[in-house]
Amino acid sequence: MEHLVLQQKAQRTVQAYTAWIYDLTKFHRRSPDQLGQPEIRAWILHLITERKLSAASIHLAINALRACYHALLGHDVQWRFHPAGGLATPGPTKPQGLFTLLFDAASATLLQFGAERFGVRIGLTALLHTWGQNLRDHPHLHCLVTSGGLTQKDPP
């Protein structure tokens, strides 16, 4: 990733970006130039739900995608998530679809936890915060989860 060195990116950043692109390629067993929006969305959902990576790690992976698609494939775009179609371009700096993906990943994880750990379908409410205490962009969810849930025998 010569272009990252020319942009004076730190050696660790270059290594991290390279590792993320390798991970994407390994996950789909195809070159990034052969991957479309559904494949990239599936990989990111895999990172969130299966590998349970932090938001910071997901952010780094998306930055690696941006760098790869910009420099190597000539796509100068802002990635965003669209609920119906995965990744779409161009996108705003605060992509609405990314928030949908955040809600989808959080609810899927919590529902899976309730089913596997307690054998019930839990109830949950999630609230989106887009800013941190320092008033910087920091999208995250606060979730309230019921202390019990419904089983197959309980009526909805």
C-alpha cells in the first residue's frame, strides 16, 4: 500500500489496513475488486456479530476499505450503509444506514444471547446517541433489556 506511505501514514496504520484487506479477501476468497456491496456488508456484519469486534475496530476496517477502494480501485467515495442495499455511495458524513446497521447488529446479538443463555426471546429498547461527552462524533447505543422473556409456550 504504497499510497499510504506517500500520505505519511504510520507504519502501524499501513500494517493494520493491509491486515483488514487481507481479512476481507480471506473471508470471501476473492479479490476486493470482485466484491460488491452485499459482500462487503456481509463481512462487516460478520465482524460485528460473529467476531464481536469493538466499534473502534470496525471503524478501522471501514477506513481500510476506503483507502483500498480509493487508491487501488480508483473509487473516490464516502461509504455509507443503506438498510435495504448494504453499502451505497456517495454518502453523508453521518450515514443514516450505518445507524440502522448498528441497531440491527445490537438487537441480533442481544436476541441471540437471550435465546442461547436463557432459552427465551427477550424484550429490548435501544437509544441512539451520536455524540460523546466531549461533543465529538461518537455514535453508540444504550440498550435496556427485560429481566425475562417469552418462551415458545408463552403467547406473544
